[in-house]
Amino acid sequence: MIVEVESNENCETGCFARFKEAGPARPVDQVKVYDRNSAGEWYWITGWSDNGQAPTCQAYARLVEDSGSGLAFLVYGGICGLRFKPIGSEEPWNLESLHQWGEAYLLMASDRDLRYVDERAVTN
């Protein structure tokens, strides 16, 4: 699997990375991040695309082989990466928001810090 993110307004540093898939992709909409708080905080997550009218797209998590740590969960989104906002925020996704930020992708040691989209809700 290849993750390619172009340098863009959401994520200044692009990337091109290859991973060996070890499981199916599953849609995710929340992730616990430890960068800003050592106890971790939950954030909404979306994929970000270059479509001006609808820049959001689904974010996914997939078990992959990682050369550094064995197995890990790769979280990825659109061609412009991922976008995060605080769980309590009701503001729309927006590149101008001071409370939101973008990343190319995440690599997580466990899926305990992921909340998957309820697939029943997606199919109904």
C-alpha cells in the first residue's frame, strides 16, 4: 500500500511511503493523540482532499507491517492527508481554524486509540 500526500495548505510536508498490508482498511472518525497531552486526547479526524467544494473524505485505519516496530495501525486519508479537530468542537472543517491541524498520516501502535465508524450506520 502506498500513501502519497502532496504538500498543501492542510499539510505542508508531503510524503511518499510504502507499507505492507496486514489487514483490511476500516473507516475511522476519532483518534486519541498524545502529542499535545501526555494522557492523550480524543479528536475528530477526517481525510482531506483537493476538492474545493467538498475537501473532506473518509479517513481509514489499516494494520500494516512497520519495519521499526513490527505491526502498527496506519491511519490515512485523502491526497492532502488527515485533518484533526477537538472532540468538543462543533465548528465545520476549515483550514483557517486555529483549533484544527493537518498531518500526512499517523502510525499507531494499537487500535485502542482509534474509534471506528459504525459500519451499520454507513450502510443504512
